[in-house]
Amino acid sequence: MLRWAILFMVLMAHPVAAQTLGGLARIDPDKSMARDGLFDTAQVTLQLSQGVPYRVFHLTDPNRLVLDFKELDFTGLLPEQFIKSDHILAMRYGSLGTGWSRIVLDLANPMLADDIGLSVADNGGGATLSFRLALVTEQDFVASSGAPDKTERQNLPLPSITYSPDQNDQDILVVLDAGHGGLDPGAMSGTLKEADLMLLLVRDVREAILRFDGMSVALTRDADHFVSLEERVSMAYDLGADVFISLHADAVTEGVARGVTVYSLSDNATDQASALLAARHDRDELLSGVDLSDADDEIANILIDIARTENAPKIKRLATELIKGFKSQSVGVNSRPHRRAGFSVLKAADIPSVLIEAGFMSTGNDLKNLQNSEWRQKFAAGLAQGIVTWVQAEDILAPQVRQ
Ligand SMILES: [Zn+2]
């Protein structure tokens, strides 16, 4: 049985088009649309400036259609303008960061793409990708759905690594993870995206940490592209991270939350708000692409439990030092600054990992701080001081302040 409908086409750009256009393929928002067709179908058309390799697959729970393209420029594409069919509930798009872009369509009903074709105009007039969405039974949809093979991930490039000038193998490697990115903007406030604010913040934190000798830093992303939670964790493993720090600034829907909060992993969240936040994060992952539901086998679980138990006191001390660091810079912390929750991104069993909510985009003052470069630098200095104090206390290696 065809587990996932994948169409992978490499089209040679027309010579004229290649000369005149070149570079990134653009989507034409005015000629791209999903509209209702006859007999409960929908017709999807995407007008591109040139032919590009692409693939189509479906995912369940919720039912989605995923379109991957060789890097596309989406400028001007508006979901409300694109969606002219009741069969499509929502649309997200963005860069996957590996030279690929993705569009995700949330489907109101189980519908599979057929009649998929990409035609390239002879006269350099671009390319048209079109397909039909046809209603099928839920069973048929499930049977035809699934993510492409994970081995594709192995071809992903490593993130950009910044070493301090006298870097050596003995350096403490901090992997900094700017939350969200690409088709997953994170929390939004007007046109402000959590993903963008975290990228600014993570760069300041990198600079602050590199002011200490014996410290090096790697970023899980240094641009606005999508990185799955699983990839973030596996990057930390592949690079041999000594500590992993994920930065966020989510919005809360209930109550008021303000100030910096440091989260460490727990199977049971210490409070309902933390549980909700963690569930939302994992949901973001589910919505944006491939889910993480692969069950670990039992032995792996036991090993992970042991590693987590050994790490728990270390992580607690890390959280304590980070909070002290923020306070030393007069960065406001939450009334309960250390909390625990089951964030997927913290599940690297043997790398001490924390997730920091630098503030809440739903809180006016926090939002103002996040946009203020002076505040970001204080936050970065506090975080760097916290890590370095922790590293010294743990006696992993003693970094010194550069003269
Ligand atoms: Zn977030």
C-alpha cells in the first residue's frame, strides 16, 4: 500500500527562465488559490515564477495536506486571499531552513490530493502547480497519510557554530535554541512574532556568553526557518552540548503572567498553566509538520529515566543560578521563577536542559522589554553570568571572565 503519497519532481528550469529569473522561486499570490470544485472537491492552484522540485503528503490528527518545495519566496501570500474553499480551514507556510519551504493546509474533511501536476511555461512565464482535493473515507485518508522517511533528516546541515577565539575541545558548549521559526511563528502580538523576537534575543545571549573564556555557543537556528523539536534536541546531541537552553516568550490566554520564568522538565507539570503551555508547544509541533509520537521502547525509557534522575539536581542548580543571574541584572523574574513542565524540547536525557520564558507576549510590559535592545542585553548578561557560575560550581571546567 502507498503509505504516503509523495511526488518528487525535479524540473529543469527553462533556459530562458533560468537566465532571467534565477535565484529563489516566487509565488504569485494573485494567481494562487484554493477554490471549491464540482462534487465536493477543491481545486488548488499555485502560480510560481519557475519550476521547482516539490512533494505532497498528508498527515492526520488533525487532517492536513503538506506541500514541500525547494525554497520559495512567499511574499504577499495571504491565507484569507488564498483560501476560497470551505474544505480548507487554515493555511500556514514558511521556510524549513534546509533549502526547502513548506505549505500546510488544514482540511475540514478527509480529502486526498490527485491529478497533481506542475506545468512549466515555454516562454519563461513561470510554472503552475495544480491538484484536486477529493473527498475520501477517514480510513482511506489515514491509510494514505504519513510523514516522509525520517532518514531524510540525516542530510540536514549542522547549525552555525560560533566559537570563542581561543576555542578548544575543553570548552563548555552551550546550545541556544530560539523557539519556533518559519511556518511556526509562535505567539503573535499584532505583526510581532515570538519567533523573530527570540532570534534577536538568542543572538544577544550568544554574544554575552562568548565574553567568557572557555565558553562556546551553537544556535539551533540563526534565521527565520522551521526546525522541529526533535531536530533541536538531536542537534544538541550531535554537537556534544554541555547545556541546552531554549528561549521563548509565549502568550498566556488566562490570567496575567509576567517576568522571566525558567522551566525544567517534569513528567507532571507543577501547575496547570505550565501543563497548558507545554501542551501548546507540543501542539505547535504537531500542527507544523511531523509529530513526535514515536513511542520509545521500554529499555530506552528506563535509560532515559536514569539519566534524568542523575541530572535533576544539576538542572535545579542551573535554574537557581540563572534566576540569580537575571536578578543581578535587575531583570524582573516571575513570582514563581522556577517551574516544571513536560516540554518535548527538554527531553534530551543526559544534557542539562531548560526552557526560559523570557517574558510573555500577552503582557504589555514584557512585550516592551523584548523589543528593547538594552533590556535584551541585560537579560543576556544575566543568563551568561548564571551559566558561568553554574559551570564553575559544577566543576565541569572553570571559565574565566576575559580581561
Ligand atoms: Zn514559544
